[in-house]
Amino acid sequence: MTTFVESSERRELREAVARLGQKYGEAYFYAAAREGRKTTELWQEAAALGYLGVSIPEQYGGGGGEIGDLAAVLEELATAGCPLLLMVVSPAIVGTVIAQFGSDEQKQRWLPGLAEGTATYVFGITEPDAGSNTHQIATQARRDGDEWVLNGSKTYISGVDEASHVLVVARIGKRPSLFMVPVGTPGFTFRKIDMGLVAPEDQFTLFLDDVRLPADALIGSEEAGFDQLFAGLNPERIMAASSATGMARWALRKAVGYAGEREVWGVPIGAHQAISHPLAKLHVEIEAARLLTQKAAALHSAGHLKAAGEAANMAKYAAGEAVCAAVDQAIQTHGGNGLATEYGLVQALATSRLTRMAPVSREMALNFVAQFSLGLPRSY
């Protein structure tokens, strides 16, 4: 792939979503976070317009598009200052896994709600002791007659309080499998984690104590193992990169606007290269991250999963670095005003920093590139 230009349909989708984002924007997003509300109005309107279900197959009420379409939706909302974190886990991860591995009955049961925006599902993989090593997942599932019984715990799981089900990764013997667990099932409890993030979505620790599920709670087969698990991780990285590049575009736009208007010694501060060059450099870095993300999405949709994995990890790394630099430089451009909450930048510091750690750390992304792209010996 030597060139890449998005289709006219994708560009039209971006323009339409950008208009929706402008209707809500950062003021709405920050007010929801400050008041402990969710971004329900934005979520529902995005769903009604078909944006949340754009990558869900048409026979289940979706748009029949690609992960790149869904990623474009999230990027444009983030650029407007109102990203929807649960887009990463609900339609992207859970929707992709169910569409690819679910039975006909499971698809009919769970996918239409995603397309309509009436159902929200989240993803439970991270564990306190496993970290980035998914091979060390300790949550276990065992058969008991016609039921499954799950025991274990998960941590840093987004949006459990907004979801009807959690797609939980548990082991059957030594192999990971995926289960749709209804929130509120006996034995399933969760506890909020106090975070320094300014966002409407919350993080939780989950506890599964003899959680009983029917046989059809298992998605796919017991033998699918890591192939099935990783089917949702490329979309996760693509979506995370899109959210980060959108946030970087948002921060850069604020910095450029301020640099063009703020005058010191008779000229706008943006006339000085000490201000303009860092912003120009950021524009280059953001565009590079966007192109990597679009390449990853195109490869994923074409079925080139190994190449998509490489591009998705590089995109996630590049986007995380770009957004951290963009928010930092935007604050620096604003001077003291950058730390005033009314300018909306200081609230983004922790969230931008999170992109270097989640959903995969930049170190693990670099490990992937070192091993698979460069052929270096594995270090872990």
C-alpha cells in the first residue's frame, strides 16, 4: 500500500459527524464530567443517525461499513472535544467479536442493540496480576451441567455502570474464551476506581464469585483461544489511535486559534517561530498518526490481519505520542491561561497521558514492532 485516500463516502461521514460534534463540543463534555452525568444525549443522537452502528452488518440493523468508518466517527467526535470512550469497547471490540464468532442466534440477540444504540456492552480482559500478559489471565470458567461457572476478577474496566453486559475473558483450562455476562448476575459485583481523569466514563474493578451463566453465554467455541481473543484487539488499537488523533487535532486547533489572536509586542504570538514551528511539527506528527491509523483500518478490513496488527500497534504508539505532545504544547502556547480551567486544556492532561498506557502501553507496542517488524529477539 503506497498511497491512501479515503473514499468520498468516508469523507462525507466525517463531515456529518463533525457537525454533530460541534453541536455538543467540549462544554457539553466537561459539564457532564463535572456533574457526574453521562453523555447519553450525544450517544443516543449518534446512534439515531446511524454512526454508532456504522460497522455493524446490515442484516442486524447496522450500516455494513468497516472499522475505518467507525474509527472516523470517533476521531471526529474527539476533534470536536466530545469523544465517546465506550465506542472503543462496545461496537468496536464486542461488536467485532460477536459479528465474527457469534452464532446466528447470538448475533440476532446482541448486534441490533449496538446498531440502534439501545444496548451498550463493555470488555473485561485486564486483571490485577496479569498486566499486559494476557497469557496469565487467571479468571476461570468451568462447566457445571448445562451452565458455566466463572470465578476471578478484572480491573480498569470502562463503563460497567453504563452497560447491560460485559464480554469477559476467562480460561477454560489453559485457553482463553469469551463470555457475555449480564451486569447484575448473582455473584457479579463491581467497584468504582477513583481516577484523576476528567471524563464522564468511569473505571471499575469487577469481581466474579461463582457467576452462573447459560451454555449460550460462550461466544464462539471453546477451542478458539487467542485467535478469537485477538480478533477484537486490532479494532481496539485502531479506535484508540483514532480517539487520540482526534484529541490531538482538538488541542492543536485551540493552540493555533490562540496563537493567531493573542498579541504581544504588537504582533500575534503565532508570528514567532518559537511558537509556530512546534505547532507545525505537531501538525506533521498528527497527520502521520492519522495515516497509520487509516492504513491499519484498511488492512484489517481487507483481511490482512498480521499486517493490520503491525500497523495498528504503530498507529496507537504514534497517536499516543502525538496527543501528549499536542496537549502539552497547547498549554505552553496559552502560557498561564493554559492552566486555567476555562480554556479547557489542563483538564485534558491526564487523559492525553492515558493514551500512552491504554489499551496497550507504548512499551508493548514497541516490543511488537521490534519483534515482528524488525525481526529482533523477543524480550519478554
